[in-house]
Amino acid sequence: MDERINRLKDLDDYKLLDVIKNYKRYNYPESFKEEALKILEERGFGDEAIKLSGGYSNNMYMERFLHLW
């Protein structure tokens, strides 16, 4: 799994935001989300910037998921 996490460093910022937002949808472990957050922080993205980009949650996916229950 370390190799897969290391590959996150090669992704651009938009793809990292996608990983953060959709890690459950892609069946990634939460460690992927955490590592993507760390990488973005190293690149100068603050918590507020990530929140404003909608990077912390995929509301549409969660609504569909919860609707199934």
C-alpha cells in the first residue's frame, strides 16, 4: 500500500482534491484521504482553501448512498 500512497505525490492538486472528496466512492482507505491532505498542505493549500473547494465531502454521493438505506 505504501507504493499506492507514494503515487499520490504525482497527482495534480485537482486530483488530490478528488481523492479527498471521493475516497469512499473509490474504495480507498481513509489513509489515502489523510495523505492527500498532507500533500496539499505541503503545496501551500490551507484548510480553508480545501473547504472552499468542496474538498472534504461529496454531498451528492453521500445523499445517494444514504438514500439507499
